[in-house]
Amino acid sequence: MGRIFCIPVLIWMLSPRFPHGGFHGEQEVIASLFFILLSISDGVDGYLARLRGQITTMGMLLDPLADKLLIASAYVALVEFNPHVVKAWIVIVVIGREFLVSGLRSIASTEGFTIEASDVGKLKTVTQIVSVVAATLDHAWYSWHIGWFVIPVDLFAIVGIYYTAAVSIVSAIDYFVAFWRRIDKAAETQRNPRKQDGSQPPQKEKQHDGGSTDRNATVAPLFPISTASWGVS
């Protein structure tokens, strides 16, 4: 819940109205550290909730919502803050992927199954965090010179943003394929319910007159004869 209320603060930090903006990179460093703090708090909150057994329905709903709002807000703000690196179409791809996955998960929930996060989805989350930080720092520095060692901040930002777009597309395809397999399996199960428990319908035995009887049924004699009249005891 706290991360959702911190999103307007992040947008304010990435805006021209931030009071500590200047040529020394104070605004970029503060915004990057604040975004990293919010991203780390997501994993810490989830770990503590699982450790203490405090997983609630409200938390399961708000946690992924906060993640998506945080990433979407950061990318939208970066379109204005650093348009040289963050293009509008890349933001559309990233946010569109989030809408697609959320829709597929909602349909899966109504059908009675879940789609677990894949390795591609986890890689997407990491690349999004790195690309947001790199694009923010690129607004103030083209490169960092540490002695003879040079860190190309601009190159890292551009590669990170485009790599994030590519991973988002692959992740969306991966989720869609997983969803299609599960929904197709669920539909087949509803059409053929007996295949799941291995039961077979009771077999009938045909009679000469075209009727059918159960194999275990007892057939009564046509002319019952009492043994008492023969003196049999």
C-alpha cells in the first residue's frame, strides 16, 4: 500500500518542478535511489509476509497492482524526462504487456487455474528496474570516468530500454502460450470428465430380443418349482 502512495512522489522527482534539479545530477541520483528503494521494498514485503504467514487477499491484490503502477509511472515520466532514450512506443509495449498478462490471469482465475510467473517474467522485472535507473542517470551523465575506466551510461540506458521492450514481448508471448495450453486442457477436461478419474460407464449385455441387461443381474427361472413337493429337505 505504501508503494502506491509513493508513486506521485517519484513522478514529482522526475519532473522539471523538482527543486533540487541542476547540472550536478542531484535530481537524477535522488530519483534513482528512491526508485530502487521502492523496488527492493516489494521483495522484502513479500518475503516477510511469507515468513510470518501474513499473506492476505488484500495483499495478493494490491502487491502486483503496486508493481505495475510503479513501473508504468516511471516509464511515462521518463518519456518527458529523457525522451532521447525512452520512446513512447516502448512505453506502450511495456504497459500493453502488463494489461495483457493481467487480463489472462483474470480469465484463468475465473476458469479455476493460475498461471505461475516464468523465468522470462522474472527477467523482465529485473531488466525494467535496471533500464529505469539507467535512463534516469543518463539524463545527467553521458558516461562516468573513474580513472582510466569509463562507464558508458548512455549506452547502458539505450541497450537496457530496448532490451526491456524485447523481453516484454517475449514474456507476453510466453504467458499467452501458457494460458492457451491451460485453457485448452480445462476445456478438454469439461468435455471428457471420465478421462480424469479413469471410470468407465457400466457395460450392458445384449439379449436375443434386442434388449440389454446388466451382467451381474440375477435371472429368475421361467417355471419356478417348489422342492417341498418332492420331499427334499
